[in-house]
Amino acid sequence: MEDGTSSNPQSIGFTEKLKSWLSWSWTYICAVWFAMVLTMIYVLRSPLKLQDTLTSASVFLNTLTPKFYVALTGTSSLISGLILIFEWWYFRKYGTSFIEQVSVSHLRPLLGGVESSTTTGLFSSVNGEAEPRPSVSECKVWRNPLNLFRGAEYSRYTWVTGKEPLTYYDMNLSAQDHQTFFTGDTQQLKTEDTVMQKAWRERNPQARIRAAYQFRLRFEDLAPSVFPVVFRCAAAYVLLAEEEATTITEAERLFKQALRSGKREQRVQDQITTGKDINLLVYIKRRLAMCARKLGRIKEAVKMMRDLMKEFPLLGMLNIHENLLEALLELQAYADVQAVLAKYDDISLPKSATICYTSALLKARAVSEKFSPEAASRRGLSTAEMNAVEAIHRAVEFNPHVPKYLLEMKSLILPPEHILKRGDSEAVAYAFFHLQHWKRAEGALNLLHCTWEGTFRIIPYPLEKGHLFYPYPGCTETADRELLPSFHEVSVYPKKELPFFILFTAGLCSFTAMLAMLTHQFPELMGVFAKAFFSTLFAPLGFFADKMESFMPSSFWHQLTRI
């Protein structure tokens, strides 16, 4: 038994060596086979009458006029140009080469290529250790804390411009959120929940509004003791406030009606047993605070947000503090902003562009008024200026898309209802609401303009290693293209190099077009050049054939020919 167990690893090792040797030798089989084919063609050139065939082919080519070569090279240039245009369009739309994608997805498995069994790799963290890279599924989409009102803002944009600011994917995510947050899960409310779920799922806005009206007319006259049903009616008011109201004032009126419907039975408040009822109440109060902010009642909005955060401290995932930060910045209550940041800008809490860039704004505001790049280059940066620059670098590392919107190097669009953290969608949402606050701080944008690009020298390979955060995720472009409208040019970081096949087709198109033009202008000179080129190209083959004839006896070739 001991001999058997000791010999088993040896046999396994021999098998592995044999497999490795076979896999190594297999790579050279194609070359050997190609050489054997060439040798057999050369040996059988007389029986196959290859010499006569080559002679007739050369005579045929010599009889062709220059117009044929002009047409040939022109057609090649046209086809390669069409391929180039298609490749460029596909790369701009999907971020990859079509030929490369087809080769990797379909041709590589046929040729024996093996894909990696996992989609996750390793990346270096801040301390240099190897950790698993986040997969595409980990690029989570979040609800935009400051999302606009569909009827009062998004629809008005569509009426004026004729463009749809929201994608179907974004609206579908919102419908799923509303179904999850606002519909009950008890057996007695199954029918009512089904009505509202159908209303949220309707793709046509008018169909959603009609469903909400039908629901309200059906259930609002029920006895007040049916408290959960009253909350379902509040959900109908929420839908009407979001979808039908064409002004913020009208939306606020409908949200107040929804709140009254929810508070109609405060004497039996203990019946609010489900988390979804609480979600509905929190949503209504939050939207009322946002209405107050948009209508200029900012102090009232701040008070409502603070009360909401105090009453429901466990709902931090709703990011109500981001609404509060924006309202406090509008009041220029920078001390209160700093107090909120001290609570939420913690290493253990998830970050956002609002947190990072608001922190950078406060530090930049302290030094930006007197900041001068020339003076700083002569005397060096002070401690406060260094802190401001480091805060800007930290913010840019978290989301590198924001500075171009703040510096108005890219045009802004209406923010989507969902955002991807560290992505272009988050940058659009942040800059849409906070650009005015950066402009109000004198010199802050100038300091940002002078320092933000220095971040990329700190992290030259953002997909492999981060500095203060994890490496930049590689899945943001795909998710942002789903969230942002098609007329918006999605910001991509880091910039992708042009695929090989685009460069190849561009070179081929240019080269064949140049040949076509030269052949048309100088037919005789190009004919001489073509003959010299091909004679030079086939010279090594002639030299090899002569050496073969001098090396092998003539009787050997004669016997092979007879066989």
C-alpha cells in the first residue's frame, strides 16, 4: 500500500509532463504542416503543371490595364472605409471594437482559446495588498436624493425641447422602487396593492394618472378605521403629485393631501405596523421639504429635513442629509454644513460626490479668495492651501467627471432619477444642484481649475490601484449609458485607447486610397514599382527552391515525381 501511494504522485507527475509537452508541441504542428504542404507543392510542381499555370497567370496580369488596378484599389479603399466608419460608430456607442468582440466571443472558442473562469481579477488596495476587483454586478445604482418632479420639471423640459430627459431603464427602476416602498404586503390589502402596483408599472404617464384617479375614487370614501387603505390612497396622491402636477405649487398641494390622508387616523397610529407605511410617510415629508426648498422657503425646508432625520434616524440609506447639505449651502450656513459633514464624512460610512466635493468646497472657500497660482509657485503652498488641494484631489479621485461640469467644460443636462456612484450620472446630478454654490464662493472654481488635474498624476493607473479609495470601477460607462439619455455624451474615465482594428482599418483605407490615386495619376511608374515589389517579395522563395535543387540529388526528385 505504501509503494502504491508513493508511486501514484510519480505517475501523475509524468502524466502532467506529457500533457505539457504535447500542448507545447501542438503550437508548432501548424508550422510543420504548412512547411510540408509547401514542400509537396514544390515536389509535385511538374505533374500539377504549376509552372504553366504561373506563366499563364503572369501573362493575364500583364494584359490588365491600369484602370483595373485603379478600380481594385479604389474598391478596397471604399470597403475598408465603410468598415472604419462602422467600427468607429460601434466604439463610440458601446466602448469596444465590434471585430474584437466577435473574435473574442465566437472565434476564440472555436480556435481553442479558453476564457477565464471568473470575471473578477485582483487589484491593489491602498495598502498594496491584492483584493478581488468589483464585478459589474457590484456597480449598484442608487436613487438620486435630489431627483426632480416628473410632471413639474421633466415633462416641462420635454414640452420645450422635444427631448426625453429620462431613459426607460431609469423610469423602470423608479417604478420598481415605488412598488417596493409604497405597497403593502398583507393579505387583506392584496387587491388594493395590486391596483397601485399596476399603476406604477404603466409605461404611459397618462395611463398611470388614470389608474391613480380610479384608485382614489374607489377607496378614499371607505371608513376612516381602515387605516392601511387610507395609506394606499396616500400613495395615489403621491403618484398624482409626481406625474400630473405641472408646477411645484400644485405638487406641494397634492403632497399635503397625501400627508393628511396618512395622518387621518393618528389616534390609532399603532396600526402603522409595516415598514412600507413608514416609507410612504417619510417619502411624502421629504418631497414636501424639497417643494419648500424649490419655492424659496429654505429655512422651512431645513427644519423639515432635520425633523425627518431626527424622527427616523435608521433611514440613512435614503441620504436625506444630502438634501440638507444643499439647502444649508443655499443659506450659506457653512458652520452647519461642516457639522453635517463631521457626522457623515466618516471613514466607516459610504461616500458620495456630495460629501467629497462639499468638503472640498468648504476648504477651498477658506483660501480661494486670495489664491494665486503664480504666488503659490514662488512661495509654495500654505497649510490651509495644501489642505484645500488635498481635499480637491480626494474629491476628484472619488468622481473624476465632476470638474468638467463645474468648470463648464461640458454642458449640463437634467439629472436622472437614479445615479451610479463615481459615475457620470452622479457627476451630472451633483453639478446640476451645486454649481451655483461653487460660483458663489469667490475663487473656488479658479482653485479647482488649477489643481484638479494633478489627481491623475497621483493615480496614473486608476483601474489597478487607488490612492484614497478603491480602484475606479470599470463598469461605470455601461451603467451610465443606460441611465443617461442618448443625446448626452457620456464622460468616460479613464480614456480608452482606440482599438487595434480601428487603427488597422484606418491605415488600410488610407493606404489603398493612396495607391488608387497614384495608379490613376502615374500608371506606368506604378506598374514598374509593382513588378519590382513582387519580384523582391518572391526572391526568397526562388532562392530557397534553387538551394533545394542543389542540395537534393536529381534522381531523388525524379523518383518523387514518378510516385
